Amino acid sequence: MKKIEDILMIEGRGYDSNIYVFEDVVVDTGTGENIAYFYDSLKNAGITKEDLSLIVNTHNHYDHVGGNRYLDLEIAMHQEDAIPFEGGDDMATAACMFGRSMGKMKVDRKLKAGDRIGKYEVLHTPGHTPGGICLYDGETLISGDTVFAGGGFGRIDLGGNLNDMINSLNRLGKLEVKNLLPGHGPWTDHGSEHIRWARDLLNTL
């Protein structure tokens, strides 16, 4: 667990995504199978569950949304990924890959490009899923499974699309990013460099 600026960064355990917390917002919730670890991380940072009001899911895959059911908070997700999530589609949410079923859950805020979450702009970055998003404030990019530190990018064989991923990384490669906070693995303070690595690698495929 670390903090960068006002963001609490909770490293994923097992199959869990990384979880980020700022203001009253939780970005992704992991599978939920290590929820006690999440609660302990909040407590160690001096944050209570009552301080939180909103979950923002970067996309609808189980390893990012499974913990939603343990938190009595509003849920925000891109409108395209909200459709199969609300419909309980275990293929689209990849829940079946984990031997789980999500059931149907309501999305309270259906996001689109240009919406705001606090000081962050919602960027629609399809490729890994049709409704994948990143959050960007001009310096920090919370990137979900669109792009990872080290030049990696999200797999496209779980309902994704190669051309969409190429277009998303080409757009992200034009941004000035200091802090890259991905959905899995380490974060970096050389974000633009790592995004360009991923972009250039993908464009060679």
C-alpha cells in the first residue's frame, strides 16, 4: 500500500486488480475474495467505509468488479460495459473464467467520454473491453487494463478488439502522463514512456 499525491494505491492480491482510492471514490474493487485486505488497507490509511460513496469500474471484468457486491456504494461504469454487467453476462464479465457468477447488479452512473470524476476526465479506451475507460487529470492516468507499466497492454481475446486497442493506445500516446497507475502490476512515474512502448509494440503486430 502506497500513496501518490492524494491517491491510495492498494496492490492487487492473487487475481485481484489493483485498487485506487481518492476522495470518496474507489476505482475497481478486485474479485472481492480478499476484501478483508482491502478493509485493512483503508484502516491503515485512516479511511473508513463511511468516507466512500462511489465505485468507478475501469471495465466490467470480474477481477475488477467482483468486490462491488461487498460495498454498499453507487457504481459508475462506461455505458457499453454496463449493459452485460447489468444483465449478469458471465462470459462478457469473464466471471466464468474464475469459476464464478456475478448475477445482475445495477450501474447507477453510466459513463461516457468527457464525463468527470472529481478532477479526472473519463477517457473511453476500448480494446480490452468495448467500454474500457481510463481516468486522467493532466498528469496521472489510472489506466485499468488498457495499458500497463513495462509496455504491456490488455488482452483482446475476452471480447476485446485489436483495432480499438491500437486506436486507444495511439490516443493515449499523445498525452503527457507522469504517473501511470494500471489495473495490474506495478505503477510508474514515467508513464508516457511506458505508454509509448506499448503503443509501438502493438503497432508492430
